[in-house]
Amino acid sequence: MAIPIPGLPPPTFLPRPRAVKGFVVSLIAGIMTIIAGIAGTAVAIFFPGDVPAWLAPYVLLGIVLGFVLGILIFLGAFLIWHRYLALGGIMVFFCSLANVYLIVVYFITTIWSYVVLALGLLALIFGIIGAALGIAGK
């Protein structure tokens, strides 16, 4: 029988660093998406005379869409945190692009609708940046 020769230990690899920047920016995008959905619904409820007739039945849909998209962006951010970078980044990217639904607030003719549009645009930009940072692993 051969005597085993002590060799080098098996190589160990350091774990990949977490994508903290992508996670944080994606979380901010999710929070802003929820706030934009609530704000869009609030504008439509507080100014019912300015809401077009075709948009009136769908007033409460804004808050539902805001919450659903915000929760999906949160889920994508946590996937980025748990090192599923591509899946989380793609999820954040597409759910942030879905913030374009806030364009229907443009048809409400008050100054507050532009605040909601700006908030939705910021959520869209933060989501795209967070997704890019998450996919890149930064």
C-alpha cells in the first residue's frame, strides 16, 4: 500500500461580493413605485371633475398596479441581494418599465398629475439603474 503524501488543500474561492448598490437603488425604485401608484390614485380621487369619463372606472387600478409592481421590484431587489443577479436585474428592469402606466395620469388636468408623472419617471430611472447595477454585480 502506498503512503498518502500530504498535498495542498483543495482550493477555496471567496464568495462573490453582494451587489449592494443595485439592491439599494432597486429598493428605492420599489418604494417610489408604490408611492407613485398611491399618489396617482389620490389625484384621481381628490379631483374627480378632472378625470376623463373613460378613466373613471379604473381609478382604483392605479393603487393596485403600484403595489403589485412595487412588490415585484422588491422581489427583484432581494433576488439581487441573494446573488441571483441576472434574474433579479431582469425582474427589476421589466417591472420598472411597467411604470409607464402612469402616463394615463397625464389626462387628469391638474398640476398634481405632473408631480405623479415625475415620481413615476424617477422610479423608472432608478429601476433601470438598479437593474443595470444588479446585473453587473456592483
